[in-house]
Amino acid sequence: MASRPIVRDDDSRTRISPRMFARLAEFVEGHAGIKLPASKQALVEGRLLRLLRSSSMDSIDAYCEHVLSARASAGQRRDLINALTTNKTDFFREPAHFEYLASRILPEIVHDGSGRMRCWSAAASTGMEAYTLAMVIADYARRAGPLDFEILATDIDTNVLKEARRGVYPLASLEPVPTQLRSRYVQRARDLRRLEGRIVPELRNRIAFGRLNLMEPRYPVGDPMDLILCRNVLIYFEKHVQAKVVARLCDNLKPGGHLMLGHSESITGLDLPLKSVANTVFRRL
Ligand SMILES: C[S@@+](CC[C@H](N)C(=O)[O-])C[C@H]1O[C@@H](n2cnc3c(N)ncnc32)[C@H](O)[C@@H]1O
């Protein structure tokens, strides 16, 4: 059996040197926009230690030296970025957005618009945001349609996208879903000892998941959107990067289309073709 160097838990192997941390931070910010201030050093070391254990390197510095070099494969760089993203999400997170969708946006699209809707969850994580959107829209369509819809859900992290495509979640994480929507749109496993539920095919089929890095100069997402959710990701970016990302999102929004940001995110002071219509909800001019 091939022997693997033993990762000893002494500081020189499991800690990152200040010089390497600075190189890593520069790479991650340049590639994914994500800031890594010195206060995140312990968190970064914890995440890199997991990657180190499945590599043939014997220290975090050696691992970073390799992954940041020209010899690294695209897959190794992707694993590094995947490890450094923060993916916290929930069903019905920041519920006021979904109330606004059901009470203001959907009636307008059904009664005054085309009855067709394209939405984009632009930092989708494990898919809970996109499935929440799908439940709210499908439920509205059932009661007050006709309304045809499709959802694009993208993220830079390929690991979370795999989970999102499966659409299987622990029952505890499904608790924020209102009971009536849960019984309609979530299936329990046949084996009831498995404490998980799967989103029904009717909704899974409405969503296309794919990798998209918001740092890209253009977003190849097809026709303009009626609604874009870009929530709880801008906080990881510098202000000038936030401005560019939101400007590119606007390029992909129909006139009159809506953009929702996270409740702690702000575009105050940025020159953008948006007007504020509710807390962190904006409308394309
Ligand atoms: C905290 S989660 C937010 C998930 C969801 N929008 C919500 O509010 O519940 C942030 C997500 O942004 C993704 N992300 C970070 N940088 C990104 C980038 N440059 N391009 C696309 N996604 C990115 C992360 O992988 C992570 O899944």
C-alpha cells in the first residue's frame, strides 16, 4: 500500500505562514472576490487541513505552494475555492422577500404581464433559496395562474451544487417551510427512519443548476430575468467589486424586473439603474 506522509499536528505543518496566507488571500480575492482578512486565518487553516489530509503534501504551506503554482490542475484550484466558500443558507431565509414576491411581484406578472417568469438565484449554495422560490411561485400559480416559470441557480462552489441538484435535505432543515407547502412539495423517503425529504420532481425540473463565478466579466445566463436573488454573498466582496457585480446583474434584468439582496447588504452610494421598492428589494429602471 502506498504510504502517505503523516500529517503531524505540530504548528509548522498545520499553521499557514503569514507570507503564504497573504499569497492565498490574494489568489482567492482575485479569483472569487472573497476577502480573507487576517481574522479568518484559523478558519482557513481548519478548512485547508481537511484538503491537506486527502493530498500527498505534508504541510499547509506546501499544499498552498503547489495549488497556487502553475503545476496545479484546474480541479485542485477548484477544490481550494470550494473549501473557502461560506455556504450558510436556509429555506425561507429572510422571509419578507418571499412575502414581497407573492404579494407584489407575482400578481403583476400574472395579471399585467406575460404569465411567464425567469428567475435567477445567483449564489445558490445548496439550493434552498431556489427551491423556496420554486415553492412560492408554484403555489401561487396553482391558486392564481396561469404562470409558467423557470429558475436558474448558480454558485461558484461545485460541491454545494451537487447537493442542490439532488434536492435531498434533513427534515430539520425543512422546518421553516410552511406545512402546507411541505406536504405538497417535499416527499419523504419510503423508509421513514431516514429523516430527510426530497423536493418533488415537479419543482426540481423547473430549476437548472450550474457553476457561475460572479467575478466573470459577463454572465452567460440567456434571456433577461424577471427576478434575481443575489443574497448574502456581496458581504464577502470589496465595495468596488460589489458595484461591478450588481451592475452586471442589472445587465441581466428586464426593465421593471426585481433584484433582491441580503438584508445586511447595501448598494447605497452606487450609481446603478435601480430604484428601491422595499427593504433590500430593487426594481430595474
Ligand atoms: C452565505 S451563502 C448564501 C446562500 C443564499 N444566497 C442565501 O442567502 O441563503 C453564499 C454563497 O455564495 C457563493 N459564492 C461566493 N463567492 C462567489 C462567487 N464569486 N461567485 C458565485 N458564488 C459565490 C458561495 O459558494 C456560497 O454558496
